[in-house]
Amino acid sequence: MTVRAMLFDERGTLIKTGGLELVSQYHAQEQFLWLDISGAPADIERQALEGFDLNPLALRDAQRTRHPPKYEAFSDHVFLLLHELQQKGDCESMDRHQLALFASNTHVITRHDLPSVAVDLHWAQLHANQQLPQGGMGQLCYQLMRAVVDRFLPLMFEVEHRLSEIEDEIFSTNSDDLLGELINYGAQLKKARRSFVYQKELVDEIFTSHKHQLLAFDEHELTDLFEHFERLASLSNLYQELTADLINGFISISAHRANHIMKLLTIVTAIFLPLTLIAGIYGMNFEHMPELKWHYGYFFVLGFMAAFVAFGVIFVRKRGWL
């Protein structure tokens, strides 16, 4: 839980790094500020945001644990709400958290409840470079959004690789764990696709916004960002359909195996049921059973049973049932 800040001079050179004390210094002079609020208590967050005149509805959206990505332009700042992959997210658990940005040409405020890989990465880069990127706060916002999208692409390729492995495994295994994994992928990809579509629309809204004076973006970089989110949405939709096909294929193969087992059991039952009938007849303890006195009766019955079994096996093989 931290509130940290970077203060830059009018040329974009880093002056100092600190906490809340830099906010008042930013308001007093014409400088640039990056304020990062990570899981801070409500009173500390309220104190840090005093003087920025943020839209209260946008701030409430940023503070919610779940909200679709969005873009809004106000009179003196813009609001961007992104879905970032969590720090330990993987292809089996594509959990996301909200990363909110309040930005103008002189300041960027990032707010997130969980640790943000994108924020930490660019915070370290700015601290090392001691200079804002060329393009100012608009470029910083773009770099944060690009860091968000770049972490999802390798993850989607891991999903593709794993689904390809599962496609081969369903023919050699009948484990319910495989079906559970496929169902989990289907649910994760469905949620991810919805998030990617929202963020693609977010970038499109930045294109169509008429308030470019609030935050300067490079048009070509936004086009590239839009294409990346569009690709992620397309890939997640494709993999979701593939997952559904694999689930149906797994169920069909399992049903086919079950049918084959039932057919085998039925054939065995059909062959041995008459033998059980014969054994039952001659197992009755009636006194007047002529065959019981016959010298070759035992061998005849055994031979008949063996012949019947052989006939049954040959019959089902010729019919193609086995």
C-alpha cells in the first residue's frame, strides 16, 4: 500500500521522487507529475487526490473492484480504465485487475489495488532515465497501455500451445482432469475476450475524441495499439471456439469408448448366458435325469460349451461386431 510520486521540471527532467509532499509542490509550480496510488487507505487516497478536481463518477468507477474498461474525456483531464493481467497471471488463470489512469498534458495519476507490472516497469525506467519520454504524458499513457497489451500476447500463445497438446491427448487419455482443464480454458477465454473487446473500443474512442488538447497521443501508436487489442480479441474468440470443439470431441470420444465397452460386455453376456443356462439345468438335484447316468455326459456337455463359445466368437467377428 503506497502513494509515490515523481516530479519533473518544465523540460521533463526528473527533479525528485517521493510521496504526498510532491503533490503540493506540483500544484504550486508549473511542472509535470506522475502520481501512483497502489492499494492506499481511503483517507490517504483522498488526501493525495485533493486539488486535481477529478470527476467523482470516474473516480468511483476507478475505485470499484470490477468495471468494464472505458475512456472518458472531461474538461481538464481524461479517464482511462484498463484491465491488466495480474502479477502472477498465467494461461490457466488469466486473472485481471483494474488499472485506472487520470491524465492531462501535465500529470498522470495511476490507481490500482493490486501491484501493477506495467506501472512498476515504467516507473523503474523513468527513474533510470531521469527523463520523461518524448511526447510527454500522452506518451507515458501509451507506454502503460502498451505494457498491458504486451503481457497478454505471450499468454495467448501459451494457450494455443496447450490446446494443441490437449488435442492430441484426448485420443490417448480418458481422464476427467482434461475435461476440467478445457472447461476452465473456455471460461477464462470468454472473460478475456470481453475485456479485450472493451479495450479495443476504448482505443477507438480515443481516436474519435475531439479533446486532443487534454492529452496528446501519436496516431500511429494508437493504431498499433488498436490492432493489438483487436488481435487479442480475435485470438481469444478463436481459442474459445477451439476449446468448445475439443470439449465436444472429448465427450464424443468418451461416449464412443463407453459404447465399445458396453458392446463388448453385451457380446460376452450373449455368449456365456446359454452356458449358464446349461450349468443351471444340470446343477438341479433331480433324481430322474438320464444324462447324469451317461458315462460320457460330462465330457459331452463341456465339449458342447466350448463349441458354442467358439461359434459365438467366430459369428461376432464375421459380423464385424468385435
